Amino acid sequence: MNRTLLIARREYVAYAKTVGFWLSLLAFPMFAVLGGAIPVLIRSSEPVRAVAVIEEGPAASGLAAAVRDALQAEIDQARTRVEDATGQAEAGAGRAVATALAAPKMRLVAPPPAIADAPPGPARDAAIRAALDKQAPEDQRLDAVVFLTRQDGKPAAQVWTSRTNDDNVAGFIRDALSDTYREQTLGAAGVPAAVIGDVEDFRPEVKAFSPNAAGGGEVSLRDRLPSFIGLGAGFVLWSLILTGASILLNSVMEEKSNRILEILLSSASATEILTGKVLGVALLTLTVLAVWGGIGAFSLLSAAPDVAVDVGQALLRDGMVFYFIAYMVGGYLMYAVLFAAIGAFCETPRDAQTLMGPIMMVLVVPILVMQMALRTPDAIVVKVLSWIPLFTPFLMSARAPAHPPMIEIVLTLIGMFAAAALTVWIAGRAFRAGALSDVKLSWKSFGRAITGRA
């Protein structure tokens, strides 16, 4: 036992004292924050497009005014959303910034005479290209030119843009013309404009109720939290396996290539070495989890203490936190010893990469199914896959908040730990055989290692 703990401590310290470990540890929360901030930064830094709108012929009369009204309506709605969100009526710098972020990133400008007065043809096309050219003077450069017309009495448009993949202007024009046509058609049928406006602005208030809700009636965020926590637990386990088991594989592979494993085997058994390595890397991943959880808990307590209390109650309700811990321990043990055994047969990163592909394919399956488990935890596909030990820790973590039958929880835990014990036994024999030989992993060499003939 002492040798196992010494190996675990050695494995832990070897990574914990490196600068790269702490940088990667702190990088995740930083990138998580950036992941939420980047869309806002992109939106705020997105340039306001200068758009010229031109009506082609008398049949298109009124369409330019409809586009201007639609743009102003979008700006007004954005301002209203910001006011409702902040609960303040006064205008200020923060409100102006938020409104600018929510409002459409375009402004209507007067079309250049060379385009507005020219008839359709090569001369006008040349003038359009010159106005959309990035090299044109800033006061003369346009981002889009829109020609409004009517086809068979229905609004239509041609949109020229400076970038081929910019469909923002085309999408806005399409929606504006669609609204205009609907209003004109309904108005012609005798429907009052006020009624049309009320119908378009109507958003029904729909409330969800369930007998399983905390209050016995309306479903609240508190009732939905356990499902999100279960899904999050599955994703956390997935990330810990991917990072921790990969560290274990690389560690074993490096020590084998440097003949360190042979030295260790002279003073400790293969079981002690394998157990110590798995335990050391497990403590390393627990350190990562503790830091991430501490940062997340502090942020949640600071920003939304009521939600933090609900999260704590959801974890303690019906012992759910113990389910998460049990599935996490079993799942991590299965994959960790598997990666360690594979590492014992690999001497170069190329050898490891060829084996990582099939394992990653296996790990992709629960990621896809966990999203289904959030909405339909009792779906046949989800329930069947939950019984497969390789998928059990992920899918049962996602399903646990939906309170599956206790017999199902007990049997899947038994099956998972039985599979983990079998994996430990097989991996232990393979680990010793791989550490003491230069034979690369194959079905023949693996079979000999399991049967003890290696």
C-alpha cells in the first residue's frame, strides 16, 4: 500500500508542479468566460453596413418607405427590450451601448447618382461594383445596394453586397418585404391596420405545469435545474476522462520508452504501479475539478445566490450527488485503466494516436445521446444505451434527475462496477505484459497478455 501511495504521489507531483498544468487549469474558466463574451464582442465590433435602397419603377413605389419603417421598428424594439431588461426608463451610456448591440447593424444612405439615375445595364453594374469596392473612398463606399421592385404584384428585391457570404442585409430585406406584403394584402381584404398590428405583436403566454413540480403546479427554473445539473455532470465526467486518461496514457508511454517502468517493476508489482498511477492522476483531475467547481460556486454565489441555493438543494435532493459521485468513480476507473494498459503497449505518439481513434468514437456516442436524455430520459434508445457499461456513467448521470426506477439505478451501478473490475483485471495483466516487452499492441499480443502467455 505504501508503494502504491508513493507512486500516486510521484504521479501527482510530476504534473502538479509544472507551469503548463496550472496554466491549462486556469485557462478553462477564462475561455468559458470568453466563450460567453466573444459573441457580444463580435456583435459590438461588427461594422454598421451602409445600405442604399432604390425603387425600380413606379410599381415599386412605397417599398423603400416600408424598409425604412421596418428598420426603425427593429431599433425601437431593441430599445424596448433593453429597457425591459434593465428596468430603467432613463437613457444612458450603458443603455445606448446595449441598444446598439441589439439593433440591426445597418443604416440607410442615399444612393449615389451614378447608380440611382442609371438604367439597368453594364454602366450601372460598373457603378455598383465601384461603390462596393473596398478601395473606394470611405464617404462613397457602400456595403450593399438594394433594388426594390414588384413581380406579379408582389414585392421583390435584388441585393448587391460587397461580401459574397454576407446575407444579413438580404435577410432583413426579405423579412421587411414579407411583412409589407402581408399588411397590404390583409388591408386590401378589409382588415384594420390596428388588428394586423395586434396579431403580429401577439406572443401567447404559455406556462408549463407538472404534478412533479416543487410547488405541485407551475414548473420553475428550480424544477429544471436537476436535469441541467445531470447533463453537466455527464459532460464533466467526459472532460475528466479525456484529460486525465490522456495524461495517464502519455505518462505510461513516456516511462516505457525511457525504461523507467522496468525500474519501477523491480521494486513494485504491476498492480501497485497501475493503481498508484490511476490514483495519482485521479487526484490530479480532482484538483482540476475542485478549482473549477470553486470558481463556478464563487461566481454563482456572487451573481445569483438564490440560484446557488437551488443548485445545492437539487444536488442533495434524494441523494443525487451520491449517484453522480458513484457514476463518476466507476466511469473514470474503467477508462483510466484502459488508457494505462494501452500506453504500456505504445512507445511513440503515433502508436497511441492509432488507438485513440476508436476510443474517441466510443466517447462521442454518450455526448450525442446525453442531449436526448435531457428531454426524453425514458426514450428506448437512451434506456438501452444506459445499460452498456461504457456508456452507463454518462447517460445515467443525465437520467438520474428524472428519477429512473431504483432497480435500474442499482443494476446499472452493479454492471458498471463489475465491468470496471473486469477492466482492471484485464488491464493489469496487459499492463505488466506491455511494460516488460517491446511488442506493439495487436489482437495476438493482447490475447497472450490476458492469458498469461506473454
